[in-house]
Amino acid sequence: MSAGQVTKEAAAAAGSGAFAASGDRWLFSGALTFDDAMAVLEQAAELPLPKSGIVDMAGLVHADSAALAVLLELRKRGAAEKRRLSFTALPPMLESLARVYGIEDLLFAQ
């Protein structure tokens, strides 16, 4: 296993992911998959959007395409609240999935 990879077992042990406010940004930690996407969105809805607009995804330990749906929904919320969100430290696998689905411009536009 190369550096930065996490086994499915380790991701399962990490449990459902969550966003947390940290200063003027959000930090994500844990897994973000089909199994927990709705719970993550519901939890995020309870937080005010980050003042800086930065959503740091460095703590993401496991993801599937549902993570992209969550990020798109957060972008939509940001637009509705007239806030630009910027996702940082996305794992390369998630960036690759966004390219495959043709949505990288929606997620990574600055």
C-alpha cells in the first residue's frame, strides 16, 4: 500500500465523516460514501458556511462517487447563500472521479 492510501477496513473503523468549523473554514474528517452521504449533508446543514469559503478535505479517509454529490450539494448551497466555496486537499482519486464524470469545472472553479 502506498502512502496516502487507506484500507477499506481502516475507513470503516473511521466511521461516518463529518464537517467541523475551524476558525473561518470547515474541516472534514472520516469517510464519505453512499452509506453516510445523507447524514453528512444533514450535519453540514446545521453549520453556517465557512466565512473564508474554504472546505478542507484533508481528513477524508475513504470516498466514493457519493462524495462528489455531497460536494456539489454544498456548492449549490453556497450559491444560494451567495457564498463561494473552495474545496482544498481533495484526494487524487476524487479529483479523477470528477474528471471522469465531467464535473471538475463545477467543483474546482475558483
